[in-house]
Amino acid sequence: MVAVLAAPALIAYAALLFGVAAVARRRIRTPEDYLVAGRRLSTRLAAASLLATWFGAGTLLASAEEVRDTGLSAAALEPIGPGLCLILVGLFYAAPLRRLRLLTLGDFFARRFGRRAEVASAIVMAPSFFGWIAAQFAVLAALLHHVFGIPIPTGLLLVGTVSIGYTLVGGMWSVVLTDAIQMPVVAVGLLALGLSAVAALGEGSFVGGLLRIGAETRAERLALAPAETGELLAWCGLLLAGALGNVPGQDVMQRVFAARTERVAKRACLLAGGLYLVLGLIPIGLGLAAPLLLRDPTSDLLPALTTALFSPLAAVGLVLIVVSAVLSTVDSALVSAASVLAQNLLRHRFSRAEMLRLSRVSVVIVGVASLFYAFQGLSAYALLETAYELTLVGLFVPLTAGLFTRRGGPRAALAAMAAGVLPWAVHAGLGWEWFLAPLGLRIPPAIGLTLLSGLGYLVGARFDRTLEPVG
């Protein structure tokens, strides 16, 4: 029954997205319109877009399932880390970066450290989105398989085609306009699901459901941070990856650059961060409630809860909410990665008149690369952790040092990136779970490699002349 009702609803929803993209296309005259919405976003639009950008598969599904499987400590990566990240960006980074009137974060590295640092930062930044976008594709393909029985590979192609298509047409404006529509609906639907799940545990009583979760869940699963030293260090690594790894992210900074003023950029980040932490409590609660509610607690969490708790019509509504939440993340990530690819890697080979077309071609390139990543079959949580760690170890140190200090130049920035990214690639390739694992160190890679990146910056700075901070 759900499949029969959901099919026309999803088709109509896809048509709506393309309609919004067609409307947004009328606002696009220049690359600035396509990439940063002409720098005209209000606080409400910027905050809604920030919230929608991150409130996707990672928060809705990956973190909920990880909490179900391992306990409350899994919330460090999602949603606690990204929520704190938005607040940190609002407090310290938004105003000085908005003041520079950039198109991409790679432009900052170009202005502060030179062309080679710009290219290196883009090489780190653009691929970091592939895993993130792939995680969203994988979640939606799994949802289509659950509801319609569509094979996962076919579902990936369908999801990729739709998301790439409407993003290609409308660019940043289509992203912002659809986010403004989708996010309130997502919030209401998610609240309904969370309240229903907890009330079902309490046989109609929300308070009773909360008490049952507390009474029937093992104490170690309810701990926000593990007590054992090694596990605590690993937890700190996850939190660091989520909170600081997203700071040098084009997806966040694109909204900062698109804000109308510095004050708007700052307020939008703070508002979105607070809302992200509040709404993120709901998937965490669903993850804790699932083992007590579902006959098969290992099934795909959100589709199973939706089927168990709601009528077919309500289930269709929640399917649409999940689809809209995930697609709002996908389109934002596609535009963000494409802007870095076009502006910081390919721009110098093309004239300014060709930049708008180049930006659209870059959307397709990023989408196809992310689909390839999704076909590898990695878990959404693993893909998210990889995406967050890469930008943390490669870009956080040179961004922060370059923005707020006079110390260091091109050599410092390149040394910091190399010292973080190259060992990260070795760790990933060899499957080391700890920093320099053969030495027996029990340090999470996110912590160890970030410190190594900082050391690289300091060493490189000794060979650079002192420069004025860009901000």
C-alpha cells in the first residue's frame, strides 16, 4: 500500500524540484549568482540552507543507526560535532571570511598563500565531498529498495539523476529556495516520528516511553562518552572530526559568502547550529528506542520505524520528508564541490565568460564521481567519518593560522596540508585505526594527524616571510 501511494507522490515531488530550479534559473546571470546566490541571502534563508545542508543522511539515518548499534557515544560525530562546528564558525570565522567577498574557500588560500596552495586546498576539498554525497545517495537508494523493491544499483542511478539534474539547472538559488521549503516540513515530520516512537514505547505516554528507554537500556549504551581510556580517545577523535573537520568546508562557507552582510552570516551560523543540536536529539532518541520497538532491530531503521508506527498515508509523508532532507544535503554538496572544482582547479584554463557553463559541467563531474563512490558499498557512517577527517587534517590548521595570524606563507600552508593528508592516506590505505599504529600509540588519527599538520605549518613557516593576515 505504501508503495502504491508513494510512487506518484515521489514523481510529483521530483517535478516540484525541477520547477523550483526553473524559477531559480531566472535569477542567474553571472557565476556569482550561480555559486553564492548573488550574495543576497537573509538570516532566515542562510540559516535554513545551513541547517538543510547538514541535516541529511548523516543526522537522520547514519547517526540514528550507529546509536542503535553502539550507544549514545556515537552521537559525537553526528549531530554533536557539526552542531558545535556551526556555532564555532558563527563565533570566529563567519565575519572575517564574509568580509573578503570570496566565492570559495579555495579563494582564501589563493589570496593568503598563493596559487599552489589554492590548487592543493581544492584537491583536498573537492574529493572530501564525494564520500558525503555518496552517503546520501546510498541512504536514498536503500529507502527506494525498502519501499518499492528497486535494486540498490538502480536506485543509486535514479537518485543521482534527479539530484544532479535539478541542481544543474538552478545552482545555489535552487538549493536555497528548496531548502527554505523543505526544512520546516522535515522538522515537523521528524518531531512527529520522534514523539510517536517514544509514546509507543510508553503505551501512549511520552514520559513513560522515556522512562522505559532509561530503565531497559544498558547503562554503558546511555553514556555520552565511554569510560575506558582507549575508547574515550577514539570518541574524542570523532568529536574533533565532526566539530573542526567541517570548519574548512566549502558547504558551510558558501552560505557565509552568500549572506547579505557579515552580521547575517554570523547570526545564520549560530541559529543553524543551535537548531541542529536540538533537532539532532530526535534521531538519537530513535536510535535508542529502536531495539525496544522493532522485531528486527538490525533492519533499516527509519523505514522500519515508519512502517511500524504509522498508517500507509502517514508513512508516505515521512518517506517524502526523508527524501527531501537527504536531497537538500545532496544539492548543497554538489554545488559546493563543483564551485571548488570550477573556481580553483579549472578556472585558469577558461575565460570568465565561460565560468557559468564550467560551473554547471563541474556539477555533473562531482555527481558522477560521487555515484562511483556510492557503488563501492561502504556504510554511510564510515563515508561521513572519512569526509570529515580529510578536511580536518588537511585544511583546518592552514585556514585558522592564515586567517588569524601573520605567521606563515605558501611553504607553511603546503607543509601543513602535506603533513596531514599524506599520512592520512597511508592510514586509510593500510586500515590503521590509530595514529602510527605500528608504534603502539593509542591516539585517534583525527587528533594525531591534526597535530602533525600543525607541526608541518610551524616548520614550513620558518622558511616563509611574515605576512599580514588576510582578514
